[in-house]
Amino acid sequence: VQLVESGGGLVQPGGSLRLSCAASGFTFSSYFMSWYRQAPGKERELVASITSTGDTTKYADSVKGRFTISRDNAKNTVYLQMNSLNAEDTAVYYCTTFVDGRRWGQGTQVTVAS
């Protein structure tokens, strides 16, 4: 199982970023996928999740209306579109799933600053 995140970077407040997570080593279309984030000095927290078919999504209250999780099962990729970013969104963002145990990617840094 391999999860590889990309798309992070430095963005100004109010800006947007799109994160991607490329998955391999398992039947991606059969698994629930999630994005978590961890800010400095804080616990890792759930940001968004999506069912295997993509028909149901769930969001943390702090990102509702600003972030959108989606997936492309043909490309084995899950996305996180992040709009209206603010400083509180600064964190390392991780893609995760549960395949014979919890699996994590290496993370991608998102920094929101002017």
C-alpha cells in the first residue's frame, strides 16, 4: 500500500490549493478515503472523508463550505480542494485509508501566510 500526497505549498489568506493523493497497492475503488491534518503542537485531526463510490462525504465543521473532497477511481486518486484558506489551515495534510490497518501517506505541507 502506498499513498503519495502532492499539491501543498505556500498560499496567501483567501487563496486556494488542490491536494492530490495517488494510491497504489490495493483496490482503491473499494476503500473509504480520508484527509487528516496536523498543525504544529496539535493533534492530528480529521478534515474530510469520502466513501468508496464517492457518493457520501463528511467534513470537519472548521472546513465545511470551504473544502471539497472528491475521488477519481479510474486514476486511483483522491483530492482535496481547499478554498478561502486562512492561517488556521496551516498544517501538514495526510491522506489515509484502512487496508490491513491504518495507512498514511508522507504528508504535504500547507502554509497559509501573507
